[in-house]
Amino acid sequence: MPNDGDGDVIDIRGGLIPGPLRQVTDPEETTEWEQVSPRHIDPADWERFETYVSEIFDAFGMDLDTPGTRETPNRFLKAMFDATSGYEGDEKLLTAFPNESAESEYNQVVEGGISFYALCEHHALPFHGSAYLGYIPHERIIGLSKLTRLVRLFARRFTVQEWMGRSIADALFDLMEPHGVAVYLEAEHLCTQMRGVREEHSRTVTTFWRGAYEENADLRREFLELARNGSRTS
């Protein structure tokens, strides 16, 4: 696995495997979600990467000696670095509160559509769309803005839609220990629109279920109705 330079191993699939990470909150109860692992690129390495990108762009036909293109390799690298910031974690992700009401195992919290942009790990081309997250509270509830943070944590990596949705579902289930978790992703993929079959109007939908949603078809049906209605109006 690649190393970020500070002893923190980056697991491309599952997130961060902590090395000597900085604690953000209560040192007596520190979880993976309260830790961050900033990536550090040595300036000499960055300059070398820029040279490689310049060579590729030049070979593909770009004139790199114009006012608009002289900085393009550097801008490209910065854009890719920003688009993959999810590997660093998110120190503001965990904001959970005690669930003070006696909730039924059928009461859902649904948030969406949460817009996202990701890079496909197969071609490094973007795919983008909306996410809908649902969960059935147990002992804790989560700040709604943290659901957006969770989606974007996994979207800002090299990934595929199937793995991204599975990671979101597993992370929310582990984080909240709710009765159930549901994730609905709908996205357009430039790897099929710009290349290959060049299908301009297709959208890919994926769903993921944990806990009560796996066992209860009525819960799944209610969640999908909410997500699809939201998708049609967004």
C-alpha cells in the first residue's frame, strides 16, 4: 500500500489505516473518524510529476507554450490533488448526539440529494450525481451536515460507484450503530459518455442496504420512493 510520507498507510479501498495520527477530540475515545492523515508531496516530487504531465500533454498534441497552457500541467496536478482529498479523512465528520426519544425501528431519517463528483479508478475520468442516505436511529443521531461530509469523503477518491456506495453504507452503520442504513446513488459516468460506447444519456443507479433495510421490503420501498421522488425534482 502507498505511504503518505509520515508513516500513515493509505488503503485505497477502505480508507485510512492510522499511523502516528493527530487526535482531534477526546483522547480517551478516538476513532478512525476523528483522525486525519494529510498528504504531503515533496516539492521536488511535485516538479517531477509536472514534467511527466507536460510530456504527456505535449505528446497528445497540446501546445504548452501559450499564455493559456503554460501552467496547465501544474493546474491539472492541483485539480487532481483536490479531487482526491478524501484520502485525508475528515476531522469534522463525527458529530453524534444521544437519541432522547424512544424511536420505532421503522422511523427513517433520509437526507438527499447530496451532490458528489468522483474520479473513476478505471480511467480517472469523472462521474457525478446525487446520493440519498437513510438510517433508522438507535441510541444516537448524527448531525445532518455530516451525512454530506461522509458522502464526499468517499467520493473524493479514485473509486467506482459500487465501491463508493458500499463504503458509505458500511461507514455509517459502523459509526452510528443504527437499526439500519440505506444508500441510493444515481450518477452519470464520463467514461461511457466521452469514450467507448459514447452513451450520452445513461444514468447508473446503485442501492445498498444494512440492518433492518435488508430484512424489511416495506422500509426499502419507502426509502426508494423518497429517493426517486427527490431525484426527479432535483
